[in-house]
Amino acid sequence: MYYNLPNILTFSRIIAIPVLVYFIFLESPFGNWAAFGVYTFASITDFFDGYLARAWSQQSSLGKFLDPIADKLLVCAILILLAGFGPLDGIHILPSIVILSREITVSGLREFLAEIRVSVPVTNLAKWKTALQMFALGFLVIGEVGPTFGSFTSTEIGIFGIWAAAVLTLVTGYDYLRSGLKHIQQQDENNSAN
């Protein structure tokens, strides 16, 4: 089960991260376009690994374990790079901090809840947040060498998108935290009763 196509796609997303990082450090415009190509590949595999695993009944524990890790590694690496070397500077670093903080908090919450055998499903709003975040990061990776849309540059669209994703991140993070805290409180009450 380790070598099915969905798992290979997930592994390829992890392997794509250092390649993407390498291309970001190359000179424009080649570096931007090459990084964007790798990022697009990684984003597409994010959709298809889960879709194919369900469609072909090839879901595995390894895939369920690695998929969210691959997603978080990709997003975190890009956010850090864009904050350190790209267009996310000044006040525009705040969305990165919000997104990274939420990812760490939700990961910790999911880990704790897994220990007490509670699952917190992904909401539709969280899926929209992820899609918007991936879309915005793509525009930021391509940066100023990307196309313009009316009077807006790719970077401006990416910055707007990352702010919108940060707002959705706060909303979905609050929903997860509220749901998780209810389960934590129930666990404490059960422990007190014993």
C-alpha cells in the first residue's frame, strides 16, 4: 500500500519543496516561473492524491499521516521564504504569522484529540480557506514577473488573497479551537468523575 499512486503524489509534494526553494533563489524571471511551475505541480498533487485515494479505494494510514504534513510543509516553507526574501514585508507579514500560528495550533489540537480518539473533520470553509491560500501563494511566488490583471499586479493580487486567507484562517481556527476545547473539557470532566 505504500507505493500506490496517491502516496507517490504525496511524497512528490514533499520532494518538490527543496526544488521550489532552490528556484526561488534563482534570478528573475526564470527563477519565478520555475518556482511557480513546481508550486503548481505540488498544488495539483494536493488535490489528486486524496481524490485518487478515495476514487480507487487506495486510502492508507501512511497517506492520511503524510498528506497534512506535506501540505503544512509546503505552505510554511513558502510563507517563510516570501517573508524573508519576497513581497511579504512590513505589515504584510501578519497574514503569514496568523496562518502559521493557526497551523501549529490546529496540529497540536488534532494530535491531542487523536489521543482521546476524537476526530475533528475538515469543514467546507476550511477547504475554501486552503484553496484561497494556495491561489494567493501562487501569485506571490510568480511575483512581479507575472501577468497583470487590469491595474493589479500578480503580487498585489497575491497580497490581497493572503490577507483574505488570513481572515478565513482566524474564523476556521476559532471553529476548530472551540470544538476541540469542548472535547478537552469533556475529557477533564470524565477524568474528574473517575
